[in-house]
Amino acid sequence: MNKLGCLLLSTVLLTITAGCGTASVTETSAKPAAEAKMEVKTEVKKSEEIKTVKFSEVIRSIFYAPHYIAMQKGFFKEEGLNVDMNTAQGSDKGAAALIAGVADISLVGPETAIYIYNQKGDKTLKIFHQLTIKDGSFLLSRTKLNGFKWSDLEGKSVVGWRPGSAPQMVLNSKLQQEKVKAEVITNIASPAMAGAFTSGKGDFIQVFEPIASTLEKEGKAFYAAAVGQAFGPFPETSYVATSDYIKKNPETIQKFVNAVAKGTKWLNTASPDEIAEALMPFFEGTPKDIIIQSIDRYKKQDTWSAVPELTAEQFETLQKMLIENDVLKPEQKLTDMGVVVDMSFVKNIGKAGK
């Protein structure tokens, strides 16, 4: 078992011990959401039966806007679902919550399903909806640069993400492509990254929105590059559940997928003001202009696909990166993506009765 596998297994055991009492914190350098556990209520018919889904998001970021839109605009309620949401602060923790049974569905990096499968445990995870198709992080510098070049990172330090996480691997692969050697600091917990940077740690920082725009507005950092746009297509974040849960609750999974698809569709047609108003309850204290700028950046890099399918080509890109970053051995590469992927629900979006 590789180091990441051991770390994930340890997290599973800790989660089982902690149970439903695990605390969570939203990832934002502005005032965090009032509660990491959030339920957005909308009016529904009293006669309609509502099913609660325990949901774990990897971090709190505008990168996952379609999900928050689906909650705020009542699309989950329309499907007969109530989403009970917690923030895990890491794909490893989100996967552990599924294995421990304290979450029904998690939004995590799809690589976690591969890690769990290769551990040959009692439970496996399946990816059933691909939410994002680009990395969602942005590279900011401590000093203003005139026309950023990747060579500007040579010999510099970057406050980055934990080893084996999707943003860390994307950045590492990009540095390899550019033949640039930089020190990437990977031992700072995600909620503490912005604070560490503003306290003087690192020459650059790799963060998601709305943190990136917030640091810029506060004059504490300067925009350098969109890592996802520079790297290209990559299946960074997926909805995942255990194979057992999907088998026992196919209608719930289909309704969940339908609701998120509605959120994505609404996001692609609504005005910037409408989108910001819908997202503000999830980012308490974050100004509207920051939310609008964040959404604009993610839209410009085509973050959310109209067809949220994890394709064979994307799965190949994912596994290639895992091998390049030494978190997956070549002999562990999955030849049949079907053992960890089920796109049947995505293919049923919009069909009669679905």
C-alpha cells in the first residue's frame, strides 16, 4: 500500500471513531459561512415525501457553484431531496466519510475512487457525475509581475495543497512540463493556507475562488495565472458514492444528478447579479463583486461541462497524472474504468420520468 493509501485508511479509521460529530470549516479567507453544515430550505408540497441525503463537499469554493445553485434555487427540493451538507476539508476525508457511512454522497477528486479500489477493501466507490473539467486553482504572487511566465517560479516557493490532492498534482505536472523547479509547500492545512501566505510564507500561493479574488482585493497578492487554464482539461472534482449506496438508491442518485444539472443550466443563463445573490448565503461576508469576479473566471476557463460525463479520455488523463506523480503504480492502473465509474445517471438526464 502506498503512503497515500495508508493516509486514507487512517482517515477512515479516524472518521469512524469521530462519527457524525466531526467538525468542519469552510475554506475562505473572508468571513466563513455561518455554519459548515448547511441546509437551504425552500417551499415544497406538504404531501411530497422528501428524502434527506447526507452530503460532504471537499472544500467550500465557488468552483462548485452549480451545487450551491441547485440548493439555493430549490432544484434538489423539486426532485424530492433535502441536502444536509458538511465541508470535509479534503478528498481523503470526504471518501472516509463515505466508507464510514456518515455521508451518502461526497464531492471529491475522482482519484479517491481509484485509491479505494486498489486497497481491495470491503467497500468501493463509484463516480457518477463529473462536476468540473478543469483545475479550479489560481496562482498568485507576493509581488506584482509584468507578464507572468512559468519560469518566474524557478527557485521560488509556493504555498500549495497536500500531497496527492488534485490541485497539487496538476501544479506539479505543469511545473514538470515547463521544466521549472520550485519548492511547493504541501504541509499547511487548506483553511490555513491564506493566513500562512499573508504572514510571509511563500513567494506564491495556489488557491481557489473566492480566496484568490479576496487576497487580490485586499492588496495581499497579485494574480499570476489560472492553473486550470494553463494545464488544460482535467477531471478534477466528481460526485461519488459507495457502490452499495448506488445499488440500493438508484432513484436518489438520479434525482441528485438531475438537480445539479439544473443548477449548471441555470448558472449558464442567469445574470452575474442573479448568480451572486444565489451564492452569497454560502459565502457569508464575501462581497458581491468578489463572487461575480470568481464566477467570471471559472466561466472563462469552461469549468462546468453541459454534459457532466467522465469520459474514457478524461479517465486516462487522470490515471496518467497519478502515475506521473508517483501516487499510483503503473501496475495499479485500471484497465476497466467501469469498476469505479457509472455514468448511466448522467446519460438519463432530461429523459422522460428522469
